[in-house]
Amino acid sequence: MARPMRFSTRVGGLGGRRAAAWDIHTAASAARARGEDIILLSVGDPDFDSPASVVEAAVAALRGGDTHYSDILGRPALRAAIARGHARRTGHAVDAENVIVLAGAQNGLFSASLCLFDAGDEVLTFDPMYLTYEASIRASGATPITVPQPAAIGFRPDLRALAEAIGPRTRAIWFANPSNPTGVVFAREELEEIAALARRHDLWVVVDEVYASLTFDRPHVGIAELPGMAERTVTIGSLSKSHAMTGWRIGWIVAPEPLVGHLYNLALCMLYGLPGFIQEAACAALEAGEAASAPMRETYRARRDLVCDRLGQVAGLACLKPEAGMFTLVDVRGTGLSAYDFSWALLREAGVSVLDAGAFGQCSEGFVRLALTVDETRLAEACDRIARFAELRAGAPSRAAE
């Protein structure tokens, strides 16, 4: 009998509950493909088309023969445009030499981990956090140490707990601003405290800012602009959310120049540069800038208000009103169901798919994450289905239809 094939323990350890959270989306997508009436609210893929100017730039580049190897760091014009956009958004002036172009923000997160951390290092993250952060950190051999963002205080960071979590092996603080899944936007005062800790303990800060252009109620502040932070901050960005370009796989890292050199060595072995026509599309997207992202932001704001107004009236449910992004967290503990059971029963009985937010961390147990990625008519129908489902579990009528 042949012996079982052996696989890398490093990659084998990247699974677990966070990876399994997508199972419900896979099941819902399959059901919709079979013709079932399913409303998919389980993934953050915008329902908007990429801007026409972006598509045309890519098509023109393809027709012009732009199908050869490209610059491993990214084309100079694109890197310069990213640097200018970073400076406008954060007030932190950088040059093209501080930028590397990668295959989406996820590629950036993974690359940053491999270039910054070693086995035995510890990286402080906030709970809840995006599903891939833990695996990205562990891929380097480092250990993520979670710090609570309690639901009781609106999922804002517990900065005292953050300070107490710093130890001799701590290498970095890693978080998203704005947050996915909570939609929390860090206040300047919160960022100043994080920055002070990073400077005092000589830590890197890795910050995922992919939702920075989609803030509603609180302005986004880039931690890199704070005193003494430019030389220790790694900023991850992309066009996936701001310009509805998830499938283009275009993102970047803005970082101190020596780190960009390490990232180049990794990209040489792992990616070898993005296709030129995608980089030309990215240049067009950055040129469109706010004109492309502002209408999407206002649409997400209107959808957020619709969901919170409707579900906020349903017995057994409570909404956390996000300050940014394309997701809303809904507290389902009042229904008597766990978030896992609520999500799967909602899919089976009402044809709506949402994510069990407990996969994002212990602090979000009892919540589900709902994506604002369908039009308002369909979103209202989803809210009505959720309300009917929830009121049966909570044993009380809702006022959602009034």
C-alpha cells in the first residue's frame, strides 16, 4: 500500500474556522447557480462595474500588444500615481521608490508578513479582524496575539489591553483602518496612542487601508502621517473596493524604501510583475480618483441606512451602524440562535446568505456580517426575509414592514 502523500505543515496550518467561514458563500453560490432564489450578502464583491475609462485603458493596452513582462516593482508611472494618491489621502509625502505594486491587498499582506517577521515573533492584531490576517501572519512563522475590540464599546480598540499585550517578542501591530468586518474608523486620538506605543517599543505598524475612500461619518486618518511613523509604517492599498476592481487583482504597499527592496526580492520569486495592461487600467483608475469612488460611497451609505433602519426594528436583532465600508454587523443573539446556526438556517429557510462574524474573532461571536453589495430593491427584500426569519425565532412581531 502506498504511503499517504506528505504536504507542507506551514500551508496545511492556514485553514481552520476562518477559512471555513466561506463555506456558506460557496453553498449559496451553488444554490443560486442551480436556479434557486438566493440573495448573496456573504462576500464583499461590489455590484458595480469597473469604471468605463478603466476598462478602455486595459483594452487599448491589450490591442497595442501590452502582453509582455513588466516591471517587477510596478511601472514607474503607476508607482508615482500611487505615491501622489497616498500623499493626498494621508498627508504623508512619499516617492515612487516607496511603492511596490502587487496582486491585490491580500498579496500585499502576505508579502509584508514574509518580509517582516520570523519564527518566534509576535504580532498584535485586533479582535475581530479580517479572516486572512491570522493565516498571513502565521505563514511567516510568527504568532498573532489578539487584542479585544469589545462589542460593548462599539468594537473600538481596547488600547490599554494593547499596551499590556506588548512583550519582548512583539514585532508589529497589524490592523485595518477602516475595519473589516466592523466598519469602525479609528479616531486620530486612537491612532496617536497606537503610534506612541509603536515608537516606544520600536514596532512596525502594518495597516490595511483598502476602505479608506469609503468612509461615511468620520474622516480617515493615515497613521503614517503621525510624527515618527513614516519610517515604521507599512500601508496596504488596492483598487478593489474604491473602484469596484476586485477581479483585476491590483494592490500595493507603501513603505520605507529598504523594505521595498526586500519586497522586490520576494516578488521576483513569487509574482514577477503584474500584467502591463492591468497596470495601465490602474493608472486610469487613479486618474479618475474621487469621481469614481464618491458615487459608490454614497450608495453604500444609503444601503447602510436602509439595512440599519429596517433591521433595527426587528425583535431579536440589533445593528451596528458602520462608519465606513460595505458591511454591517447584526447582533442575532436575541433570536436564541448562535450566529453559525442563524446563518445556515437563514440560507436554507429564507434564501439569504450572510457570514457568521464569529469567524472574525471572539468579540464578534453572536453577530453576522451582511454585505451591502446588492441594489436597494434586492437589499430591502433581503431585510424583509431576515425580519420574518428572526421574528419567528424571537417570538415577537417586527415593525420592519410598517
